[in-house]
Amino acid sequence: MNDTSMKPIGIEKVRKRMPTATLTDSRIVLPAIWESFKKLDPRKMARNPVMFVVEIVTTLTTVLFIRDLVHGAGNYLFAFQINLWLWFTLLFANFAEAVAEGRGKAQAESLRKTKVDLEAKLLADQKMKVWRKVPAAQLARGELVLVEAGELIPSDGDVVEGMASVDESAITGESAPVIRESGGDRSAVTGGTRVLSDWIVVKITATRAAHFSTG
């Protein structure tokens, strides 16, 4: 067992964040390039009526361009430019969508792995602040955990003591930290978010099994 003095820790010491995928990440960009071509499938494009119409028009103009090219009609360059921009519009829209999907999947996978390996400071006694480390997957509803600056909140719960600045960007995408404190409408916290300053005692309201069954 460990005994903690519950002294607040300065925010400047704990600027760690959960890794996030960027546009330059080859693990996202390369699959997105391939996915942008796969999304040209009319069955997939039909889910987006606007782009589906663009694809139909692009296909028709391409057929007309090939016909004119075969029959020796003029204005090759103009027709080629029109087709080039139309296909670029389609592929770029598909690429942007694929990148967004890739980032979402990468972020979810990163959060899932973090939760699996996470340990929690389970409080044996809230008043004495005596705790022991246990795997977060073993936490049960109603148990109390201590979360200090720089640590991840092990599971969903409510703050029953203390106040802290929490980074919820891994869940909400919002970069600005939020204040979570006991009482009121700012007491709920989400598993996988990071405490940036001070400390809080969290009463667990959702088991890990619930996390994975709903995720």
C-alpha cells in the first residue's frame, strides 16, 4: 500500500497528451489514398447525393471526351482540363473523408489500448487517502479511485472530492481543458481523459465491461 499526501501538482509539469494522428502520418495518408479510389464505387457514392451527381456528370464528360478524341474533334485541351478538375474534385473529397475516418479509427484504437493497459489507484479509505494500484479493468461500480495530475482517469465516474483541470481532447476533440469538481453539473468524468492539474477522487459509475460492450 501507498500513502499519499494529496498535495496539488502544478499544471506546467504535466503537459503530456494522448498521441493523436496527424495529416502527415503515413499510416493514415497511404490507406486514405487507396480508399479514395475505392470510394468511387457508385454504390458508395450514392450515400452522398451531391457527390454522386458529380460522379455521374464526370463519367459522362469523360465518355464524351474519349468519343471526341477518337473521332478527331477539336478542343482536346479544354475538354481534358474539365475532366481533370472533375476527377480531382471527386478524389479529393473521397480522400478528405477517408482521412477523417482514418484519424477517428486511429484515435479510438489508441484510446482502447491505453484503457487496456491502464492502472488505477483504488482507495481503501477515502479519509485516510490510502490506495493501492489495481488494473483498471478490475474496477467495479461504486469504488473510489484517486487520480492525480498527469494520470488518466481509469473509467467513467463522478468526482466526489477535489477539483482538477481535465484534458478531454481524446474523447471530444476539444483542445481546451475543462474543470471537473465534486457537486453540481461538472462532476462527471470520462474514462481515458487526462487530469492536467491537482487531484480528484472519482466514484466509478461504469465498469470496463460496459465500456467495451458499448464501444
